[in-house]
Amino acid sequence: MTALLNRPESFQKEVTDKTKVHSVDEYPVAVKVKSSRHMPSGVGWALMEVSLKSPNSSRLWLSIFTILSHRLRGKDSTVIHEHCIPTKILSLTSLDPETYPISIQQLQSESSTLNGKVSAIKPWLQECRSHPDHIACRPAPFAPRRLISVGLDGNPIRIVEEHAPLDKTEYATLSYCWGGSLQLRTTKETLAQFSNKIPWDLLPKTFADAISMAQELEIPYIWIDALCIVQDDERDWQEQASQMGDIFAGSQLTITASQSINSSQGCFCPEANGHQDGELLSCIHEDHPNDPGLQVRYYTNDIRSHTLNYNIISERGWTLQEQLLSPRLVSCMQAEVHWQCRGHYQTEGGLGFEPEEILQVESYVRTPSLHPSLLGNDLWCRATWRLIAENYSRRKFTYERDRVPAIAGITGYFASLMDDTPILGLWKRSIAIDLAWLALEPAESSAVPGLPSWSWFNCPDVAYDLWHGGTSTGAWSQQQDARLKFLSCDIEWQSTRYTSPIRKAELQIQGPVREILIRSSEEGNAHNPAYVQVFDEELEYDEGGIRWRCCAQFDAGERVGASTYLCLLLLSSTTKSTPPTINELFLIIDPVQVLGDLKYKRIGLGRIHGTSPTFDPEKAMEICLD
């Protein structure tokens, strides 16, 4: 470990392909360096994997973490004991202090004040604005209807109706969690007052921090949704919410209150008890107290995906498009700030990564990204959209009705990028694979009135790749063929598209159908997705492995018993094995009567395999999905 912290490159050569094993209370602990580098800032970076195995069972605990270290030089510089970092990270409190005499103390960061944080942000912003390699980071010209003047002109902080030319409007944006209730908001009654002056003592701390940061960064305006949208004016809300993507894409800088659960905690949430990711630690060998030792920061998981995956704000629905569409993003965290733009990822602790290095972690943590290298062709654009769908479906909302409007900006971005028609989370030209979402949690049919059964917006957690044999690109390890034909769709909104309630949502499609007797059981339901028996096949359950050839997942949750369902073929593929195996992915649908017309609703998804096709292409049927 000492070698890693002082000479990460040489340490990488020695142990990347090896595993260092220690024993703690008879539990074998393996530490593996997955990647490491010495940064130009003088900081050593390492991505590490720690596994702890139970000696009495086959259970294995696996953890990923990041270490940053900076070697401090003193007149009696000595080598720090190799167990100092694992002692802290793994909380191995049973280590004998006489054997491992390491003192680990939390340090106060030099930039713990708001002004100190801004001092770290300023050079990042200046470099991004001026460097020719950051052309992709330039905001798309846009002028929101309302902005908050932060007072750089000598006037009070107030709401202004912005009428400046598009290329002259410079503003910041705030991304934050509302929490259970919002302390301050613009209403029809307060709009005139706030247009004259917003009293500083009324501002929640998060708003005040963001305005102060904009002032210090000399950005004249800031956009905060609670103040720039008239919250009790439904028409104004729908119009402004539909422009949210343009607003964040046009921002000079998005300030993200990453760890705050509401607007009262501030951009830099007060420190909680216990370990804080990125906190500054001092490691001193007690036998050499005059040695300055090491300053260390460590993080759970991979720091390169930290801002999008491991903060409170990453759990909220609205913030995904704010994070993805903003050309420049600063994540405010108690321990340190992180900077992310289209050209660089930097941390206050001294890390710096190029975009290509950030993408190395994408497949592991399922992080969506709008990096151009992922959007260079139609296949990868659609793969990225499905990653977004999976990530977005798991997020939480203060108001469930926001599930559709909160992704409207990203939807518009991809509609332009792919030159395709969006259909409530699906796309016209890839309708077969887009319908093949799997409900990992029971769908909530009543969460958003008007949403059809076929839209994943209904479901709190979806996946696209469990049955594809590959990734969310839908690129199976075998050749796949779409068996479903798009005919038309009929979606009616009460007023503004995406941000107003849905009146009607129907999908006309055509594909091979077949009635299938599906029998669920407790043994099959123990698997995820569940195995089911079909066509009254008598297949035995084997604890060492299951030989049933069909899996099915019902959107509303597991079922026990047997029923015959109408099934609609979406996709099929054929393996290159001998003999070849045919895999077919299908929707499970139920008939419903809507105003006297026969329609169908989606109730689940299934996959079946065999040496011959289950569905006959000649037995196709036109279906209206409701």
C-alpha cells in the first residue's frame, strides 16, 4: 500500500495482475489495484477492489473504492506502514495498535468555506471558457423567460424578465432537491414583489449559497425553478417545464447541491457523523511523529461516476436531465467540489480525467452519458437512451405526475439526434426492442393518470438487458430480428406536450401472436426473472439447475397458478450452436373493452427458447395497445 501511495506507477506494474492477501480475524482479505496513476497535481490515484471471504461458507463481500494520496515531505521523511489505509477503509478495528501503530486523523480542508470552494471553481470555469479543446462545452444560446439578477449591477436581487439577445445572456442554473416542502417560491401573489426585490433573509440556504457563488464567479443571472416559474400558474408551469432542457443546456454553469435533501441545508450539506466520501485524512506513523506523512482522501466506489450515482441528488427524477444536458456542472459536496464538463473531470483533491477515461467506467456502473463518442451512430444513441430509461425509472419524485415532464428535455434532445418520433419513452423506428422492458418492481398503473400499460414510465424500476445476451444496445450475442411492425400511435395531451396530463395514448402494431398456457410456481418464482412452464410441459425442477425453457415477468408482480394468455412476438434470434436454438421475446397481453372497442393492455414480458419457432409469422394480428 505504501508503494502505491508514493509510487503508483511502479506499484501498478507489480500488483495489477496479482492479489495481495491479508488475514483479519481469520477472514481472508484480498486487495487488488484495478487502475492507478500519478496526477500532474502531485496526487496519486488508485481504483481498488477489496474482497472479504467467509472461511465457513462460499459468501464473498466485494467493495470498490478510490484512494487519493499526497506525500508530505519533512526533514525526517519515513515510509508509512502499509496497513494504514486498509485499517481506515475496511474499519478493521480488531487490528492490534501495537503491531500497526498508525494514527489517522480527519483534517479541516483549506477550502471548507464557500469562498474557498469558489476559489477552486474559478480556474476550472476560466479554462473551460477559454481553451480551444472545450468548444463542445459552450452553452447553447437560450434566454429563459425569467431569471434572477444576482445584483452585480448594483440593484437588489430580483426576478427579471430577460429580453437580452440570446448570445448575450449569461446565467447559472441550480440543481437541487426540493424536499418535502419548499420554503420560498414565486406565486401569482409574490411575482410583483420579487420582481422588485427578493429579501435576502427569505432565501433558503441552498438558494443563498448558489446566488453567492454566481456573484463570486461574476455570472450576472441565475435560474432557480422555484423562483423563475410561477408555481401556482399551471399554464406558466407547463410552458417553462417544457423548456427545462434548453434552460440547462444554455447555462454557463450548473451548481449542484449534491448531498442536500432539501433547500434549507445549503449547497454544502453539514457534515454528518462517520465517514464522508472525500474527507481529508492525515496518516502518521506513531513511531515517527515528526514525519509529515500522507494526506489521503478516499471514496467508496469509483470516483469517476461519483456525481451521477452516489449522491442524494442522483436519486431524484428531475435532476437527471439537469445533469446530462448541462455543458458544465459543479457538484457541491461537503468534503470537496467536483467539476465536470464535456472536456474534463476534475476534483478539488487534485484528480483530473479526460472524457475517454470517464467512459471506461460506464458499463460497470450503468451511468448514462451524452459524450459524442457514444452518440456517433444510431445503434449507440438508442443504447444510451435505454441506459437513461433504466437510470431514470429508479429515481424518486415529490409529485409522481412529473415522471413524463421531467424527462422532456432529454426526449427532445434524442428526437433531434436520432431523427425519430418519441412515443412516451419508446421510439417509432425501434419499437420492438423498446417495448421489451422488464419490470424489476411492480408497475404502478395509477401513479400517473393517462399513462398506457406499454410505457415504462409506469414502472419504478426497469431493465432492458437481462435477456439480450449482451448489453442495452439490444445487440444480442446472436443475430436478432424485429418481428413487430409499427402502424401508428395516437397520443393526445390536454395542452402542452409532455408537461400536461395525457388524454389518450394508443399504439397500433402488428406481429405474430399465439395463445400460451403459462404455469407459474413457487419454485420458478424463486428466480428473477421467474421460470414458468408452458404448454402443459411436464418439466422437473432440479435444485442444481432449472431445465424449463421459458421465463416470464408480470408487470404487476409474480403470479402463482396457470392461465392462458395471448402473446405477441417482439424479437427473435438464432444461436450458432449445433443444433441451433431459437430465442423469442414476447409481450404478454390481455384484452380490454374501451368504449365498446376491443383493445389490449400489456401485462408482462416473456422469453422462450427451443429448436423450432414457437410463433408462426403467418399468424400475425393487428393490435391496439392501450
